[in-house]
Amino acid sequence: MFKKEESKLKIEEIRLSPELLRINSCSTSGGGLAKIIFILIVSLSLIFYKDIIHILKDKEPDEQLVLVAIVLVFLAAFFFTLFRMNRNSGKTLAITEKGFFIAPDLAEFWKDIDEYRWNSFSNAISNLTSGQKEVSSIVLIKNKGAWPKTFDLTLYDIFFTPEQIQQVDNICNRLGIKKMDG
């Protein structure tokens, strides 16, 4: 509970300072296609439940176990994907004079960030997100404390255009945050 309250206070303090840049998550759809597929799977299962039970009854117990396990693994992967899409949808990175935040998950002051680096991705991710050949996301590194802490904004589906990369480079340079190579 303490961490959540501390995060809220950080977000509020960062939010009140002048905003420099705002970037929306690439996954703004909220998994609409995944929800439709889920409804379709559930509907078909309800419609054809007698056929499914009949197919299972004709199999040996070992085959039944394998079929049920395959279905459960498929459904678990599907639910995990749906959960992940919904978790990241609609997130916005706000960069202000005091720090950055992605409400309600992450907030850090610039004074605590020591280094940053850009991660570039091509092909699959970039075609899905923006249609560009290559997209970049940022990793911010906090070396204060016993262990370094990294904030990889790829996890939030936050990707930057070349103009936004230049803006963030300028902000970090002005604040004395070192850029790491690679």
C-alpha cells in the first residue's frame, strides 16, 4: 500500500510541473479483435458442447487428458494475451520538467535517473505499431541505491518517432542524464 501512495504523490508532483512531451501507447485498441475471438470461442463451445463431450468420450483416458491440457494451455495463453493488451491499452507517457510518469504504474523524478539508452526494433513490431521500418523505445536507468533499476518503456508499448527521440535527447542532455551506447 505504501508504494502505491508514494507513486500517487510522485505522479501528482510531476504532473503539476510544465509538460514537455506526451506520447500515447501504441496499443490503444484494447484488444477488440481478441475480445471478439473470445466471444466466438465461448459461443461455439456452448453451441457444440454435446459434440465436444462426445468426441472426448470416444478417446482413451490418456488422449482425453492430452486434449484437455492442450485446450487449457491455449486458453491460458489467450487470456494472458488479452490481459496484457488491456493492461497496456490507453497508457500515456508524460514527460515534464520534474520527471516522467505512466499513470498509475510508473513515476520517476529526473534527479533519480542517471542514464538512458534507445532500443530500436524493426520489422514485426514496427509494422504492427506505426508502419515505419524501424521504431525506438527508451530504457531509463536509475543507479541510485543498492541495485540499478531499469525502466523499459517497451513493456508499455511506448515507441518514439525520430522527432520525439530528438526531443527526449535534448531534454536528457539539458538535465545532465548520460546517453549510453548500444
